[in-house]
Amino acid sequence: MVRNFADAPIDDSVLDELLDLARRAPSAGNTQAVEYLVLAGPETAAYWDVTLPAPKRRRFRWQGLLAAPVLLLLLTRPEAYRERYAETDKDRADTLGADLGRWPVPYWWVDAGAVAQNVLLLATDAGLGACLFGAFDHERAVLDTLGVPDDRRLVATIALGHPRPDEPGRSAGRRRPPVDEIRRRGRWTTPPPPA
């Protein structure tokens, strides 16, 4: 995750290609209910005004994050999944197509996560930096400010831009478990068997 950006713009063709490729992530029932709201240049101020008002902004540790030339809001419409699974080819109208509460795993979040991962990987491939973060308790205020319909949810915001030298975040030093500690084969065993 990059938290320090040059304020140089991202070429529209690079951004468009990145978003086109990112949307090709897997999608439950091919529902394809992940949408983008792109804020570029001065448009990003509307986001920061809601999530980080001026007094807080001045004390914000990651001032370089505020320079990101693009904020990409990843949105999903959960109801699209209920509608899709009520269609005849899915034959789940009595369960998943009846009510979002019947979904044991809310795939609108899973699908959006796959798109987000694609955005992050494709940004790196394009020589850009990216930082994914949530709106948390500001979600509805951000969406209302930007005119997003009530049936959309903000999954995450991804800052995109040309990276500048950066100091790692506080979480960067956390140990990433080796694959041998998290991989099991054939049957769950505790701890995993030695490789």
C-alpha cells in the first residue's frame, strides 16, 4: 500500500484500461454488480471533506495520501444478487433469490474484493501506486455527498497515483505466516504437518 503520491495525473487511457481489466474478476452467477465512481484531481476534495474534515486533515499522518490524483470508489448493489438468483437459470428463487439474508456468504462483498485485488495488481503492473481503505462510519455521508443511489454500498476506496518514497505503515512489520503454517492438505490438522 502506497501512502505518498505525486500529484501528477494518471492518463485516462491507462485508468480506463485498468478498470476494464479489473472488472473481469469472478462474479457469482456472473451478476457483475461492482461499479466504479472515479474522483480525479479536484473532485477528490469532496471525499476528503467528508471523511477527513479540515482540522483533522492538517494533523493527518499521511499527507502524501491526500495528493493521490485519483480516488476510486468501489461500489456494489447487493440487491442485484437476489435478482440474479431469482432468475430461472439459477433455480434458487425460493432461497438465495428470495432474500439477501438467506445468503450464507454475501457474495457482493466477495466479488467486490476480487475486483479490488485486480485493481491493486493492475495498478502495480502499470507502474502506479495504490492504497485501499474503508470509509467506515462515513460510508453513507460520502455516498450522499456524491449522489450515489441508496441501494449501493461502498466497499472500499482505492487511492491511485504515481508513488513517491513512502514510510511503511504501522502494520507493515507484522509477520506474514509462511505458507507451511496456513496450508493443510486432505484433512484439517493442528498444527499443519511439516512440509
